[in-house]
Amino acid sequence: MKDYTKGKTPEMLEPFFPNEIFRHIIVSCFLIIVELIAVILFPLPVKLINKPDHIPWFLLPIYNLDKLIQNKTLFISLLVLCALLFISWPLLVNGKKYYLLSPNKEQVSNHNRVMYIKERPNLWQRPIPFMIVIVVIISVITLCFTTT
Amino acid sequence: MINDTENRNFLRELIESNVTKKLIPKGLGWFGCMGGLSLLAFMMQLGTGIFLMFYFIPSAREALASIQYMSHSVPYGWLIQRIHAVGPHIMIGMVLSHMLRILFKGIYKHPRELHWISGACLLILTLLMYYTGSLLSAHNISDNSTMNLTFLYAIHLAGIPVVMALFMGMHFFMVRKTGICEPL
């Protein structure tokens, strides 16, 4: 089990109980209220047909992509490729700095390892991955509004 | 008698080390709860899904009638069915927010690559779960649809949830092992 107290002063820590527990209880109540409001406000599709006439917002890009690409094999291959890239994202962008520090993995000193772990920057501090993510997000949003 | 005292001490230690005396890094914030909310939304789907399982008939001729019976004749059936129908929208919203936070804060990096991999697989499985579920409720009565409906029902009820349970186990184990965050 991870010990959060290692290398940290008491000022950098807070108790799990009650702080974190209460935070979770409050947001859970909020979620239940949102869900009950959604139950009242969201209309259910009236017509029960093979393909749902109401495409949910999260499947819109896939649905529009399906309509754009006529070839089914190409469409499924593209979906599988996107899923694989999405799943393996950390493996694609991770460790570059690590290897830049020392190309030979065996020669990486403990200091460099510690520096790499401590120096974990946010995404916007790394231009290339940030650009890729933004382009993908814009493409997905554009796909949502594409009319075919 | 000794065993009883030992068990009580073990339980007390377990609660103290995991809940009452556990310390976590400051500044996790409200958005840090998105993962927990995704789990709660999943549990709600599971609960309502088990209820629906008792009334839904996976047969091309009776599926529609069973849904209508559940909505109109079973006490609070309409509410449970609608919670199950609306829930995925909220659940996927929570999972996406959780993943975007992890992505932009760079929390998926070493040593937490497996958190991301299991989480991404869970998101894809959730989408598949929604897709199979929506086809179950929107099923058309036709001659060759019986096999498809039974297959979809089995996938929705057992196939995907078993794989999801495995990935969830991996996700939670990794979260326990490497922790939720480091000072960024």
C-alpha cells in the first residue's frame, strides 16, 4: 500500500477521515441529485427501433465517422487503431526525457530517476503531446457536429 | 477468547491504518473525486440492472412487453428503468472528466501507466456496455432476431461486466499500490 507520509512534512498532509470522506459524500449526494433531475427532464426515445433514433452525445463522433467512411472494414480498423493509441498513450509519451537524460538505461543514476519522477510536468508544459491532444479533441468535437 | 481479542485488534488496526489515521496529500480538491463518482454511477447501474434482470425477457416477442410491464405495473419500475437509461450519460460524463483531468495533469506517467491503461479499457467497455444495452431496449421484432437478442443479453449481462470487474480490480489494486497522486 502506498505510504503518502514518506518525505512529506505534516503541513503537506491532511487526514483521510473526515476530510476526504466528507468530500466524497458531498459529491456523491450531488451526483444522485443530478441523476434524479436528469431522470425527470430527459425524454426517453418513443419509437423502439433497431437503431436508436436518439444517438447519445458520446457516440456521435463514432456514428458520424461511420457515415463518413463507407467501407466497414476500414471503419472498424480505424476504431481499433484509435482505441489502441488511446490505451497506449502513456507508453507513447512516457520516458522520452528519461532516455534523453541517459541513452543507456543501465547507466541512469538514482538521482536522475528521482529527478524524472519529481519533474513530472503538466500536459501544457510539453508542447508536442499537448498539441496532439488538442488537435484530437478539436477533431472529435468537429466530428460531433458534422452533418453527412 | 484470545482469538476474539486478536481479531478485534486486527480489525481496529485495519480501520486505523486505512481510514481513521490515514494521511493523504493536501490539495486533492473536488475534481479528484471524479473517479469515485464514476464508481458510484457504475454501482447505481449495477443495482438498477439487477432489478431489471428479474423482469426483462430476452425474447424477440416478449422483450418489448416485459419492458412495458415493468414500467407500468411494477412499483417504482418506471423510476428504476429510467435511472438505468439515464445513468450511462452521467457515468460516461464522469469517466471522461476523470480521464481529462488525469491527461492534463500528467498523472498517467511513470509509475502510473497501468492506471491509465486499465482506465482507458474501462471507458471503452463502458461504451460497449451502453451500446449493447441500447440495442436491447431498442430491439425490433423480426424473424431472425431471437439469436441476436440472446447474444446481446449475454454479452451485456455477463461478458462485458466480467471483463470490467477484472479491469476494475487491476485499477484499484494499482491505485492502492502506487497512490492517487504525487505533488505535481
